[in-house]
Amino acid sequence: DSNISELQEKWDDQYFQELPREKSFSGNLMFKHDGFWCAEKVFHPIISFQKHFKSEDSDILLATLPKAGTTWLKAIVFSIVHRNDCTVDKSPLINSNPHALVPFEYQVYGKRENPDLRSAPGPLILSTHIPHNALPRSIFDTKCKIIYLCRNPLDQFISQWHFIQQIDVEENKPIALDKAFELFLQGKEYFGPFWDQILGYWKASFKNPEKVLFLKYEDLKRDTINQVRNIAKFLELPFSIEEEKNGLIEDITKLCGFESLKNMDGNKPDKVQPGLQIKNSSFFRKGEVGDWVNYLTPDMVSRGASLIEEKFGESGLKF
Ligand code: A3P
């Protein structure tokens, strides 16, 4: 029975047994592996990805912390890459949630070492939450492009705290906002500490700007059209003069906008992501910048701001 052998393997694993462990906001276990907090549920698939992923030159990797705007980035990149497959009004985004079109590595890897990643037409677009230093080495041996999207950590925290109230919380009830905030300040959240992850990709984008594009949710929100143009250029799939003239960038921007995606058939509350067991609608809450102001006390804000200054002050990265 595969379930029993999986469990056996899991608990026989000395490495796994000795990892530091904590409870996440949702009350579920997470383990500190390769410098990041990995949810128990995705631990083995992620290790499998790290060990076995074989990159190709045309691959595109989207990297984010949970709630930094992953769904939006997936929709935009999918639309750019597949823009010649069909017109915007027939986009697969109408009936499918972006996570179904661009999977996370842990959805495809499961326990399999060699999932069939390349059966769909077009380049492989894969998504991950793991930090730059933990990526499979093979990614650095090819021309695989990495797009990193970050978000103001306080907004990302508030978004995550809301999200976990909606998802299937297994053993324990999700914790109160103030308790979750304490964990957040200690970097104890899924795929955190957030500062290590953000700075890792930030530095990599300076070292190798052709390989790593560093984006901010706030910039994407403020100036979506230019950012979409920029993403296409980075992917070496720039919009032609003809496409620009025909308003294709505007069309893609509109298609992937918050209200547009939220109201698509594929994202109605009754639709669930099979691999994730999460309602598709829960990926669309408010889609705003600065919503933390409605939830955090002045003391929390001040502590959060000090931490952000302490961690990012020298990097030149501003939120
Ligand atoms: P809020 O909870 O602040 O509304 P992720 O996709 O990484 O899970 O992040 C989800 C966050 O991105 C949620 O933030 C969600 O509302 C927001 N979001 C989803 N689609 C968006 C879009 N098309 N434009 C802007 N924000 C979007």
C-alpha cells in the first residue's frame, strides 16, 4: 500500500526527524530545511523537485512568497507566453484558475521523481515558493529564466493570515492575528523568513539580471502595462510594434486584472483546485496595497517597520 510505505519512508528519514519544527499560522507543522520553513504537506515533493528537476533553456520559473501575488503573476506570464495560441477573449484563464495552468512544483512532483512536465505545448512555466539558494542546481546550468515577485511584507502577512482562515485547517484552529504576527516577526511562516527569501532573489537579480527579474507587487499594481511589457522583454518574447498598436498589452493587463480574474467562471466559489484542495475564489480577496493599515495596531506597525528597516535598510530595497 503506497500510503503506508510513504509514511514509513517519512518517519524513517533521519534527516527529516532532526529538522527544527514549528507550528505555522494554520496550526500545521512546518520544518526548517535549507534555510526555509517548509510545510509538512509539501516537504517531500519539494525535496524531490530539488533533487530531480532537470531544467531546459526555455523554462520559466515564477518565484514568490505565498500571498505576494503569485496568482496574478501566473496569469500574466501565461498570457504573454501563450498569446499566439488564441485571442484574449478565448483565454484558458476564463475557465481555469491560474494555478491549474501554471502549477507549483509540489503539485507536479508529489512522490514522483520524474513527472511529465513537458506534455503541454509551449515552454514549461513552473511556480515555486522556495528561496534562491534552495533552487535545484540544474536551473543554473540552463538559460531558464526566473521571475521573482515580492510584496510589502505587512500586506503579505495580512493576506496570508486571511487566507489560512479559508483553507482547510487540519488539526488546529488558526491562531489569532497577534500571535501570528509574533511568528511572522521571527520569520516563522511558510517559506520564510521573508527577509532571507526576498534578499536572496534581490541580490541574484543584480548579479545576473538576464536570469532573474525582480518585481514588486506595488509596482505591478501602479504601472501594470509597463511591467507586462518589461516581463515580455525579459522573457525574450517582446511585444511587436504590431501587437503594441493593436493594444495587446492593454488587453492582457485587463484580462489579468483583479476584478476580471475574480469574476471568471473558473474562479467562482464552487470551483476547487484539485491538487490544493482550496477554493479558487480564495486567491482573490481585495488585491489592494496597504490593507495592513486596517488590521495592525500602531505597536505592531512600529515593530514591523523596525524589522523591515533592520533587514532591508542596507539593501536599498524599499517597501
Ligand atoms: P489580498 O489578500 O491582499 O487581497 P497569491 O496569489 O500569492 O496567493 O496572493 C494572493 C494575493 O494576491 C491576495 O491579496 C489576492 O487578492 C491578490 N491578487 C490575486 N489576483 C490578483 C490580481 N489579478 N491583481 C492584484 N492582486 C491580486
